[in-house]
Amino acid sequence: MRAKILVSACLMGHAVRYDGQAKPLAHPALDRWREEGRLVTICPEMSAGMPVPRLPAEIAAGKAGRDVLSGAARVLESQGGDVTDGFLLAAENALALARQTGCAYALLIDGSPSCGSGFIYDGSFTGRRLKGEGVTAALLRQNGIQVFSDRQVDELVAAAGA
């Protein structure tokens, strides 16, 4: 059997984003993988007990997920609350689920301080993006799971097989 794929719940149509919305992703490969039972859905933040909706959060000071994992950066809400511990727990939960279910790949929503894999926001809450990854994406990659963004489904198909 082919390896399973961990997928951000918001991409599968679940209204779990910080703003209470979903970001459903339509692609024939997703439909096929769903039918084959290869998709494992998670919202890391919800797995850590964060509410929906919740305040926007960004990794502070232009840092990235690896910096949060090493203790060199914090994840802050738009009103200043420190939610670093929740994002660390979210990443650990996603990694545990990926290991338990045999996921070799992850398809995560870009831009998120948790799931971003190509870009995240710079911590200023002004919409400025920077190249980098969120906490969950960084932890998954550090543990050998190939991470793809919602803009890289075709690359994931090439890696994981149609």
C-alpha cells in the first residue's frame, strides 16, 4: 500500500481556520487519494485545543517555525497573547498522528504559522510575507516527512504517486 498523506483539515473543507473559514482545495488527486483511504486529516491548532474562531497569530520578529522549535522565537496573537506552547503542542500532535498512520507526506495550507511550508507572515500583522515555514511544517520536515503546500499538489502527485 502507498504511503498516506497528512492533510490540513481546512483544505478538506473543514471550517477550522482562525477566522472560522475553510480553504477547500479541489484536485483530482485528492479525490482519488480520499477514495483510496490515503488521506489523514488534521487541524494541528484544533488538536491542541485552540478554539475556532481564534485571534490571528504569527511567528514574531520575522522568525520561522524552526526558530520556535529551538526556543528562539515565539508565536504571538494579534493582541499580544503568547500562544507558542499551543503551536508546539499542535506540531507534536500532527507528528504523532503522521507516525501512527504511516504518513510519509503532508499537504499543508501555506501562510499559516503552523502549516505554512513555503511562506509565512512576518509577525507584524500587516500582511507581509516571508519565505519560511510554520511550526508544524518545520517539525514534520525535521522528522523526514515531505511537506508540500496547497500550491504544490502536482509536485506531491509526482512524489507520492497518483
